[in-house]
Amino acid sequence: MVVIRLARGGAKKRPFFNIVVADSRERRDGRFIERVGFYNPMAAGGEQPLRVALDRVTYWAGVGAQVSPTVRRLVDQAKTATTTPAAAAA
């Protein structure tokens, strides 16, 4: 089964997550099919905390990939961020 999930990167106490499409049998941080975004919970200042290629997530979900609960929450955040007028003005 193909899943869309987080793969952890970054240093100790400084997490950084890639949003990846992977085979469910692969390790969490192992081989993946495609990187569709990232999530940086420690973003400060002008750094971008979240970037998701919504078209690719939609494609993979359409062909049967299962989306993890955390990634689903992040995708929903990204969708609302792109539709708000404040985000469009920036």
C-alpha cells in the first residue's frame, strides 16, 4: 500500500519533516517515491513552516494512497492558508 506520511530529518531537538509518498513497508525515514512538501515546526522569523504541493497530494490520494492523520491535518492547514485573503495579499 502507498502512504503519504512524514519522514523525520533535522538534528537532535531540531525536527524537520519531509512529506513523502512511500510504500508502507519501507522504514519511516527510508526510501520514498516522491517528496511532496515539508513541515518545519521550529520555523522562526521569515522561514516558511509548511509547504505542500496540493496537486500532487490530490493526485496520489486519487490513485489510492492513504494519507496519515498528521499529514491530513497539515494539508488542511495548507489549503486554508492558500484560500485566506491575507495569504493571497502577501
